[in-house]
Amino acid sequence: MVPVRINGGVIILPGFTIGDNTIIGAGSVVTHDVTSCAKVADNPAWPLRS
């Protein structure tokens, strides 16, 4: 099992997939599938630059 970190206040809309080893920033709204090993944040949630 690979961990996924979902910080406080995150809203994940139904029907979307969250990949393994992903971090979702606080207050984000996930409106699309998130790939593995991604860091996303904002409204709607978008990948952060590395």
C-alpha cells in the first residue's frame, strides 16, 4: 500500500482517481484524475512545479 496525503479542507469530486504517492494541498478541489507521484494544489487542483 502506497500512501496518499490529503491535507485539510480538500474536496474530491466523485468519480475521479487519485494515484499512488500523491500529495494534495490544503483547501484544494480535485476536479480531474491525479496521476501517481504528483503534488497538486489550488482550486481546481493543478500540478505544482518541482
